[in-house]
Amino acid sequence: MMEIAKALPTFILFSPLIGVAVILWLPRQKSQWIRMAGLLGTLPPLLFAFFLACQFNFTRGAVQFRQDLPWFSIPLGQQKWNFSYQVGVDGLSLPLLMMTAIIVVLAAIASFSIKKREKGYFLLFLLLEMGMLGVFVARNLFLFFIFFEVTLVTMFFLIGIWGLVNRERAANQFLLYNGAGSVLMLLGFIGLLTLFQTMDFDRLLGIMHDPQIMQMLAQNEMAQKVLMGAFLCISLAFAIKLPVFPFHTWMLKVHTEAPPPVVMIHSGILLKMGAYGLIRFGVELFPTQVKEIATILAVLGLINILIGAALAFVQKDLRRILAYSSVSHMGIILFGIASLNVAGLSGAVFQAVSHGFISALLFFFIGRLYERTRTTDITELGGLASPMPVMTGIFLVGGLALLGLPGLSGFISEFLAFLGLFHTQPIIAAVGTLGLVLAAVYTLRAVLTVGFGPTDTRWRELTDARWTETIPMLTMVGVILLIGVWPAVLGDPIQTTLEQIMARMGG
């Protein structure tokens, strides 16, 4: 039984391949069967993830369900570099793993709207899920990089083939920016490998927090340069992924041109890989270096918050409003990371999970709205509360969560992130609250215009949410409410892990 429990991360990671195998066997003409197989293929990771969460010991901050298997080795002169298959889950990766498993199921339901080349779409969709799950369970830098690249390749094709009018340009821009980030990440990982002869994350963690080893490295000027170079490369790679201003332009193209189910995953999960990487490989692995740039991170977070909110305020298209809103809310994650205390880091993780569900909900709504009206321009929409009261009500809840209404998940995440930064950078945190005011303005403007503005005669006969739309949206609303009224459901898993990270930093 213990061996089966230890293998849970592996079961979660590779279970989407069951759906891949079934879809490969199905004929291309059986579109309905392919869609159903794609949806059912997302259920095993969800079930395994729930089972893992039930078995998880919240009082332990250490990695649990760890598997370490030899993989291959590369002889290099008199040395040999050994690479292993190493996976595991701790309090930082568990919430993001659960979020991924849930959102992917809901995005699969939204993907029933895909009407061309369904077989190729769902094959890539399930491979994308495997890549995302792998990012959050990998405990080896080489394994992490492989799964990170899987998400890059699959997203490129999902955007470029099934996107809107300018899909190819959006896909190319996505590949250009994220490909550059991947190269930087690989350079950083190679730098660590040459210094410490390992890609085992936990072993690297022990080395980087060993005072004697760090003191020896401090006396070697070349080693210090390699270490700092590795840190800068890795940090920049995840800054592009988050994204941090001015690397945000590629994300705007994806949000406006990718198909809605893909945007649900991109905004809900893939952006959060940047936040996860900055905490995991920045704060946890490079504590000394992160302390040196904490103020820079806070300033970049402030720029993200204010510029994203200001640009969202002047947009007329719902997709672009939410795209710039995402830029602004990623700045709140940077605030939490820059605080370098448990409250702020908790806020960063809360914001990653909360925004994941909120953005997935809103883009699900936008996809269903576009399917009915063929437009997302708020100047053409209005009065939808009359023909679509359920969908409008859900849109209102999503908007209120986005602006941080107490009782919803957005409030607790923003509160913790700002609370953490007020302890260390009070002036920057105070200025950043202007972004929260702007968030209320652009969100309420969009919600009130679309739901309660003047009704266009074209929309009087629109149909309200079907059960296949209501169930996914209510599921996301339920999670947003649960986190908002019972923060411990998310706080308990991450608390011990973050306390251990801060203890190693001397905080």
C-alpha cells in the first residue's frame, strides 16, 4: 500500500495518456466519441489528485509521495552525470496540482465547442495536461524542463491551429517569448549542473543552504559569477512566463486569439507556472540572491499592477480587459514574493490559485457569450440579464471576485499579499492599492454594461446557460466561495512548507 501511495504523483502525471491512447484508436469521423474520450481522459488525474490530497499530511512541510528512480547517465571525461526520475508533492505544489486537475476537466467540457480536427485537438489537450502536471510534481531540474517544454509545444499548436483570425501571429509570438525563456532556463540549469554536478532539486536545496559550501563558493570568483548568472537566467525565464512588464505583450495576443478553452488553461494555469517557478527556484533555491533584488521585484510588481489596471480601464473588448487584468493581478503575486515573509508568500500562492479559478470562470463565460453573439465588444453588448439571467449572475460573481470583494477568494489573496509587503516595503504597497481601485472600476464597468446596459434587439432571444455550461461555471464559483469563506482549505497545505522556506532564509 505504501508503494502505491508513493506512486501517486506518477499516476497523476501519466494518467492523461490513457485518454491519448483511446483517442488514437478512435476514427477521425467519430467526433462525439472523441470529445467524450477527451473529457473522460481528464478524470483519472482529478481522481488521483483528490486521493493524494486526502492522504497528504498537512503538518509536514517536507516533500511527500517522493519517487526517485535512476534514469540515465552521461559520461563526461572522468566524471559521470547521473539523471533520475524524481517526483514528489509538498505544500506548495499540492494546491497548484489540484487547481490544474480541476480546471482542465472544466476546459475539456468547454472544448466541446471545437468543431474542426477534434482528434488532433484533444490529443494535444491531454498532452498539455500531462506537461502541466509534470511541472508541479517534478523534483529534478531536467525533468522539470522536459515537462515545461511539453506545455510550450502543445500550446503553440493549440493556438496556431484552433485560434481566431490572427492565431498564427499569436502562436509565433507565444513561441518566440516562451522559447527565449526556455533557453534562459536551460542555461541556468546547466550552470547549476556544472557547479554542483547534480540536477536533483532537493540535493541542490541542501547545498545552497549549507553555510560551509556557500562560504567556499564565495572565495571562488568564477563560481560566484556562474551562480549569479544561473539565478538571473532562471528568474528572467519565469518573469517572462508570469509575465512581468515589459514581457507581457505575447500574453495579450494569446488571450485574444486562442480558443476560449485554451485561454482558460493559459490564464488559469500556465501563467501560474511563472509564479510557481519564482517561488520554487527563486525564493527557495536562491534565498540570498532574492533578498538582494526584493525591492526590484516589488517595483516590477507595482508597474504590473498599475499599468495593467490602467490599460484594462480603457479597453472595450472583454478579452482584452481580462488580459490586461491578468497583467495587473500577476503584479500582486510579485508583491507577495517580494515581501519575503510567510504572509506575503501565502498571498502569492493564494493569488495564483484564486486568479486561476476566477480567470478560468470568466473566460468560460466569454467563450459561451462569443458562441451566441459572435462579439465580445462591450459597446455592442448590453441588457443580457434579461435573456440570460443565470449567465449574467455568474459573470457578476466572477467580476466581484476579480475586484476582491470580501467573502470571495480574490479578497483573501490580495489582503495577504499586500499585508506581507506592507511589513517590508510600505510605500510601494500603499501606491499599489491604486490598482485595486482601478480594478473595481474596470470590472464593474464591464459587468454593468454587459449585464444591465441598454438592450440591443439582436440579443433578446439569446438562450440562457445550458446544464453543460451551468455545472462547470457553478463548480468554479463554488471553489471561489470556498476559498473566500474558508481560507484554511488552501492555507493549511501551504503554511508549513512556506514556514520551512522562510526558516531556511533566516526569516
